[in-house]
Amino acid sequence: MTCVVVDFVLYEMQKRQREGWLMSDRHESRAGAQLPTSFDVARRAGVSQSTVSLVLNGKAAGRVSPRTQEAVLRVARELGI
């Protein structure tokens, strides 16, 4: 199940990049930065920074699907947030 979710998230992220839905490169991780940002989580999870903010601040109920919440939280854990 986890592999399916990861594959789906990666597929959606690549699709959104091709379609221009993801943020521009100006929000990429800065070289030498110590801590990852919500933009880093968003880019890796294939969602908007607003979605990451809703999930991490506990305001996602009814706004963000459980599947997306799980993906955001997983990426945040991986990045150490």
C-alpha cells in the first residue's frame, strides 16, 4: 500500500510539473540551508505550500483528503520537520 501511495504521489508531482501547477524554482531549497521549509515539503509531496500549511497546522480536516495528509506528513517526517 505504501509503495502505491508513493508511486501515485510521484506520478502526480511529475504531472503537475509538466502542467505548470507546481511552484517555480524560486522556492527550491536554498544551497547551504540548514532546515527544510514547507516549500520543500510541498515540492516533494506534489502539493501546494498552502496544503502543507493546513496539514502541519492541524487545519486540514474537511479541506485535504486523508491520502494527501498522509503523504504530506510522511514527507515532512522524511525531511525532519
